[in-house]
Amino acid sequence: MLSNGWELPFSEIIDWNTAAVIGDERLLLQIPTTVRSIHQDKILSLRQQTQFLWEAYFSSVEKIVLTTLEIIQDRVLEHGSRSSLMWNGHPGGLFALPQYSGYLGDFPFFYAPLGIKPYPKFTAVIHAVSPLVSQSQPILKLLVAVAKSQYCAQ
């Protein structure tokens, strides 16, 4: 991305340096050398982050509108706003709503970046909608199997 003074979408919450190579447009002749010097691991990381950002915030008009509204809510309710880590990591700011918890350790997908170890046991919540009793047999098998796990607390 060659830009001088351009504001990228949602730059208030999105760390574009993790998804794009941003350069000064006056250094146009240095682009081939710069691009060739990027390591393959970095290219993969940039591609993965770009894909994540697209799917999380830009892939539909609905997601763009929801992201805009959530950013506004975070501005208004600063005490409950999501961290940059939440917006820029999986599953994204739209799925980790701050009204449920403000502590990143409550979200298992942030354990590794925070250096937190997960709890040794989990609580299983299984929601099933089945109008026929005969169709509930696989659900009962699932419940029994999960309940037998040594890691299941409830």
C-alpha cells in the first residue's frame, strides 16, 4: 500500500501493519527491492491477517455496519471498550462483545497471546432443537460422551 496521508478503513481499531506493507509513495523505485526482501513467513502472516480482517469486518455490508456501530459504542462507553488485541485477533471484536466480560483471560482464544494457561476443566453447553424424540438419540449419545470426559467439569 503506497500512500501518503491516506486513512485506511477502521484504522482506529485495526492494526494495518499486521495485514499490509505500507510505504511512502515517493519511494516508488524501491518497491521491487522492498517486496523481494519480505520473508515468506511474513508474507503468509500478512495474507492470513488480511483474510481474517476481510471475513471479520468487510465481507458484507452488514459486517461493515456492525463494525461501525461497535466502534461508536466503544467510543461512547470507553470503560467497556474492546482492546486492540480483541479487534485484531481471532475471532474478532464483533464476536467478543465487551458486555460479557472485560477481561481477555475469559476468552479462551486469547490465552496464548496473554501467556495464560487454560483451566484444566471445561463446562459444556449443548443447545439442540429437535421436534422428534426419535431424533434426540444422537444428542443423548453426545451428552453421555461429553459427560464421561475427564476434562468436563459440568
